[in-house]
Amino acid sequence: MTEQFILEFAPLRLKQQGYSKYHFRHRDFIIEGGTTMTIPAYNEMFFIIDEPPGLVVDSEYGMYDSTDNPIPESIHVHRGEIRIANPGYEKRRIKFIQAIIVN
């Protein structure tokens, strides 16, 4: 998803979930090779910006996989306990737009 698309789509998605008060924050993470990072996002939604290569993102909303063995459908919106895995050897960058739910 492009950043512009997320900024247009996110308010609609949040409204579908029953939320009217929220604010956005840009997040940028480096995931070291062979590691997994966990983000507790129970009152938030994370939207993946662009197509970060070589990473697996898993949450209660589904999975995004851009490794050499991708899954048939990748989910770009995540919530709950979000796990970001880098199964490769090199550092990888992933960027999100975080929607922090206020109500």
C-alpha cells in the first residue's frame, strides 16, 4: 500500500470498526537478520507502507509474507500482537502508518 492510499483508506477502515477518534503516527523499524520483533497493538492498527522485501508480519488480522516462499494472499493491515520476522541474514526495514484509537 502506498502512503497516500493508506491515508485515504485508513479512516474508512477505522469507521467500519466503529472508531471515530484516532490519530496517525509514522513508524519505521529495522529488523535484524534472523530475529523477530513483537509490537503490542491492541488499541491500534498498523498499515504496512509499500512492499518491504524479505519479511513476515503476522497478527490476528492475518499474515504478510514477502520472502522467497510467499503465501497466496498477504494482509497489509495488522492489529493485536504483531510479530515481524526477518528470516534472512541482512537487516530489513519496514515502515507503517500507525492508527492509534482514542475512543
